[in-house]
Amino acid sequence: MLRTVILAVAVSLSLVPAALAGPKADIVDTAVAAGSFKTLATALTEAGLVDTLKGKGPFTVFAPTDEAFAKLPKGAVEALLKDKKKLTAILTYHVIAGKVKAADAAKLTTAKTVNGQSIKISAKDGGVMINDANVTQADIETTNGVIHVIDKVILPK
């Protein structure tokens, strides 16, 4: 009987939508668990930014997928991983201090990134663009901020 009750509770809990359960992990752990941000995770490690993005925050991260990194010219990712200063500049260009949900971002035209430069934000055809990257998934809640998935690596000037 107890085994049946435990099984029923386990099945019930597995049916609770993630949104109702609330965020369980920080930005880095959430991205790693998703499985489509391996290049980003490697880059964050090489740049020494993992501890920062696991910190208190809050942060808003525009996270390029592995497919987005693959769109860079051949050899670019490897070169960046060897140039910590340039890599850090690019990665911090994908981060805004504070928690900016998609509905709020869509009302902005620019936002200052952690690297000091601003990104352009525009609403187009019912979607949001960050510079020339499309937000493909918005408002992934984490314990220390929010992640918006983008389809392109955005580059600072």
C-alpha cells in the first residue's frame, strides 16, 4: 500500500509543469542541463565566467545555442577559446545586469550589457530580436535570473 502511494505521488509530481514547480538551478546549471549550450558552457569556463553566472545576480542572459556558434566562420570558436580577453568581451555582451523578462525587453530599444556596450532590442513580426539575432525561446527562469535563447552569436563593436 505504501509503495503504491509513493508511486502515485511520484507520478503526480512528474506531471507538474516546470513553470509551476519554479526554477531549481542557476543560469549555468540550467543551460548545461538543456544540452544545447555545450559551446557556451565551454566558453564560459575558458573565460572564467562560470562562478559569476552562478552568483547571486540577477542576470539576463541572451544564450546562443550550439547551432548559433556553428554559424560563426570556420575556426572562429577555436580561436576565441584561445583569446580570453576577446572571448570575455563577447560573452559579457550577451549579459544584462538584472532580470529582464521578454515582455519588458520588448518595450526597450536598447540595453546596456555587462561589457559596457549596448545591444539593440526590437520587436518584429511578433518576435523579439537582439541586434540581428532572433529570440527563439524566452523567459527560461533560473534561481539567479532569466535566459533568453538566441539563434546567433551577437558581437560587440
